Amino acid sequence: MMRTRISNCTAQVALAVLVSLGAQTVAHAQGRRGPGGPPPSAEATAPVDFTGYWESVVQDEDWVYRMVTPRPGDYAGVPLTAAGMQIMAAWDPARDTAAGEQCKSYGAPAIMRVPEHLHVTWQDEQTLKIETDAGQQTRLLHFARSDADQGPRSWQGYSVAQWQLQRVGGGFFGGGKPAWGALKVTTTDLKAGYLRKNGVPYSENARVLEYFDLIQGPADPQDSQELQDPQHPQESDGGSLMVVTSVVTDPVYLSTPFVTDDNFLKLTSDAGWTPSACSAMW
């Protein structure tokens, strides 16, 4: 995966994410019925385009938690309960592999932290699909919820998506000039798994709230150079970022929400796409 330094662009991204989480937002017009017709689809009303290929941007401070298997017992930054610590202490990657559960660290609460490439497409006009080359996982983000889509608990659970549109002026309930759009995703119905490779757990009662924001290229040309993949500079579009803010809550193994921010660099091709099976360790 791409290891890079982000300077001014990081500040821009952080500001954008804070605005996304704290600003007043209104649901996008996907549910508004046009005259004499059905409501427009999620694809037709998308305020931003997340489709394409993306590559994880792993910063130096995250290296020991994302690029290698963390040391046993290292749960720094994760608000584990006493019950969570007991589960972590019993972590045995060989046992997970033998049980066919080597994908426990590739579930929805952790998958966006895995160093990887993403391929984002529309499965249909109401369902956004995210595929990962690491672990070969598929996430389906449903804009039109249907009980028929829900099955047994799984690593990726069931995700409900909603477009959000920030407007400048016009008050909270509408009006004003559209400024930018974001995607809100809520995931439940999960199988129990790991937040990190070294057995830091989440339970089947975990819930994931995510905000996807698109930062359209850096304002500073120097940031564009820093965001280029040094091994394949021609594959990057020069700095467009997808920022995913994830909030994991779990009444069993987390005492407070576990919040992470992850960046993905937009690519111009699938040249870096390398599907690989789940692994209990790196």
C-alpha cells in the first residue's frame, strides 16, 4: 500500500470531516417524488461520485497497527472493556485459521482500516457496492432498505445508506445554495470479529456509523506531489481523496465509541488491484 506524508492537505481533510460531522445537514432529494413519477434513484441523485478505484493512504503513525500485525495485548487507542481484554488475551490466529475464521479482522468495523484497494460501483440504482482486494470482501450499501436483502449475520452486516447535502444559507430545513454532498452509512447485523489483527474484539452487537466525504484534489500543488504514489505516479489522479470517518459502538467490548479517520487516494486505473484471501496475520 501507499505510504505517504500529507501536510497541508491533511489539515484540509480534517477540517472537511469536522464540518461534515458538525454542520447542519439535510437529506438529499432522493426521496422526493417527481410529478407523476416514482422518486428518483440514489444513483440519479448522487451529489458526489465515489465510483472508481481507490488506494489506502497509510500515515507513518498508523504503520504498527495497519501494515503489520500489532503486538499481542496492544490495544492502545481502543476503549476496551474488561470483557474485551479477556477476549483479546485469548487471541490465537492459528485457531482462527483452523476454524475458517481468518476473516475476523476484515468485517465492516475494521475493513476500511485494512491496507487495500477499493473498487466502488453501482450494483443497481439503489445499491452502492464496495469491493476490496484485501480479503476479497464486498460491502453493499442499501439506499432503499428491504427486509428481503437481509440475511444471517455476516462480516459486512447490513448497511443502510443516505445521501446528505450541505447547503449554504436557507436554514436547516432547506433552501440555500448546495455546497457539497456526503454519504452516511449505518451498519448492523454483524458477526463478531476483530478491530485489529491482534484480536482486539467487537461483538455481534456492534454498530458502525460512517461518513464518506470526497475532497476534490489539493489546493496546494505540493500536496498533489506528496499524494502521488511514488511507484506508480501515473495511476493517481493527482490528489482526490475519499475520507471515511468511522464510529464503532459496542455495548459489550467498548466502553466508549471507537472513532477512526481513513483516507483513500483516487486512481485512474485498476493497475494496483491485487485480490488476496483473508489472513489471520500479515
